[in-house]
Amino acid sequence: MVFLLFTRSASLAPQIRGGRLTPPGTSVQLCFVTSLRKALRARTAGRASQRGFTLIETLLGLSLVLLALVLGTAFLAQHPRVLERIEARRAAQSYLEDSLETLRAGGLELRSGEAEWLVPPPRARGFGLTLQLRVDPTPTENLYETELIASYSLQGDVRRRSVTTKLWRP
């Protein structure tokens, strides 16, 4: 197979080769090769090797790796705070559910105010968890609307969780 390869030459004047006029700055090489890959290799044989990375490509790659590391570090730095928030919310919710079940079972008297009669679970003690009970009578006799409010402190913020229900006490 025969490939014609056009390469740049230093001359800017048109050249006549083999009875044909070639454009200025190009020359024609006649190569007898068996594949286009060999033809391209023959064309670039006189030039410096194009292997490796340029400085710009290397800097771009390093900056992308650095960006990924910074974002990963920021994510890992927030992870303990997220876990603490989840644990505090779970402890408050557990405290509310336990208190509500105790009220429904009739183990505690219905009165509004700070509920100091219930001891918070051990995992909730680090969050300053307090419980308040609000009891309002309804028009129906012996039916009370109750609201349990759990307040806890997390990272300087006071947060609240509440449960509202109606209880029947004959």
C-alpha cells in the first residue's frame, strides 16, 4: 500500500516534484508501508518524541486531585457533628416515647409543668435533656389533650421535639 505524506519544509516557495506543483511550505514523501500507523510514525520520525505530559496537563491533574481531597476533608470534618445531631434527636425522641407510654399506662399523674419525675435515659444526659408536660382539659369529660415537649441543647442551640395526644383518665 502506498501513502502520500505531506510534511512541512522550511522553504516558502512552491516546489516542483515529480512534475507536480506542491504548495509552499510542504513537501511530499512517497512511502511504501503496510499500515497507516507506520506511515504516521515515518512522518514524525524527524521530530522530538510526543510522549509524556506537558506541564499544564500535570498542573491540571494535580489541581483536580487537590480539589477532591479538600472536598473529602470537609465532608469528614462535618461527620462527627452530624452523628451527634442524630444521636441527640434519637435520645429526645426515645425519651418522649417512654414518657408518653408511662402516661398512657396511668403510672404518672396528669399535671402541667416541668416533668422532673422521669429520669432521662443514660445516652441523653450529655445533651441537657428536659421534659415538659402540658395538660389541657377538653369539652369531653375525662379526656385531656396532652403535649410532651423535650428540649435539648446541641452545639449552643436549644432544640425541641414534641408529641401531642389525647388521654382518657376516668
